[in-house]
Amino acid sequence: SQKIEQNSEALNIQEGKTATLTCNYTNYSPAYLQWYRQDPGRGPVFLLLIRENEKEKRKERLKVTFDTTLKQSLFHITASQPADSATYLCALDPVYNQGGKLIFGQGTELSVKP
Amino acid sequence: DAGVTQSPTHLIKTRGQQVTLRCSPKSGHDTVSWYQQALGQGPQFIFQYYEEEERQRGNFPDRFSGHQFPNYSSELNVNALLLGDSALYLCASSPDGVSNYGYTFGSGTRLTVV
């Protein structure tokens, strides 16, 4: 069956460290993968999109990798800050490159302690 | 520039009733998608509207219906409410096709069915 899975346990790290979040998928061949941040009671906020022909993408302190062989994306936040505490969601489009519905993982809650 | 606007922000309905949720997309966006998010889960795709037509639909019963107006705003209607319909309902807008800027989500409507 098709699945998209993220670390189910909350991730607790110390300020200044690098947070690494994992997104694994099975039985999909997505053309791209997206990462979102969601704060409690708010809608998701788009962070990064990475396409299948891109191995890595960066934006300020954020870095995303996409390994279509391993069927995995890693999301890194370097020099983490307490303000980075939130739930992070990965999402893919199950119909190749259509820009239609997104399938979301269940999210990983990140807590950055000062 | 306003992003995605959803109304109402909170709603309490009785089992068996009907509800209408509203969404105004971000300026310049013509595609609207609706998602249901249960507590602790990732958003689940309900359907997407483009050019006033339902273009894609997720695994939701016919009790869930929608509409898109010529100004691209959209409504989500749910009939015969069940307790299990209690969730955060999110509206997301985007330009048509795959966007490097992902989807813009509203803050959602929190629906409680009692």
C-alpha cells in the first residue's frame, strides 16, 4: 500500500544544534516533495519544494535532500532556535507532476530548548 | 497582500446538521484545495477546484461537496454531520500546475460536531 511516514516521536534538541527530520514514502514515484511548517491552531506554511532531479536544496538555515532510490527526504535546520519549534510536515503529489492533491505525512513535532 | 482567508474560524454544530465553510484564495491564485486535519494528523485531501469545476477528489463521501465561484473563492459543504467530522478544515490556494512556491494555506476553520 502507499504510505508516507515521518518520525512519529517528537524531536527535542538544544538551541544551536542541527535538527534532522525524516520523510519516507513507499509505492509512490513523486516528481517533487514539499516541506511545510505548522504552528498550533494555524495552517501549514510552505518552506521548500524539491524536484526529483534535485538532490539538495537550501534556503537560509534550511536544507532538504531528496533520494528517489531510498524513497526518502531529509529536512535539516542548522543553528536551530527556540522559534523553530513547530510541527514539520512533508507532502508529495501522488500523480506525477500534476500540481494536484498533496499527500501529507503525519508530521514531526520539533522542540528546540534554549 | 492578504493570503488565504477562511471563515468562520470556529464553529460548533450538532450531529445531523449541515455546514458551509468559506475560503478566499490568495490574490493571483486560481486553484483552491480543501483539506481535513484531525488532531495529531497531517492534512487529508478532500478535493480541488479549478475553473469552477471539481478537478480531483480524495477519499471522502458524497456528504462533502464544494463549489468555486467566478472570483475563485470557494465553499465546502458537509451534510449530515457526524461526530467524526470534527476537525480543522484547511483551504489552500495556488496558481495552476506545480508551483515552486507550494500552496498557501489559510488558518482553517475549527469544526466541532456535538
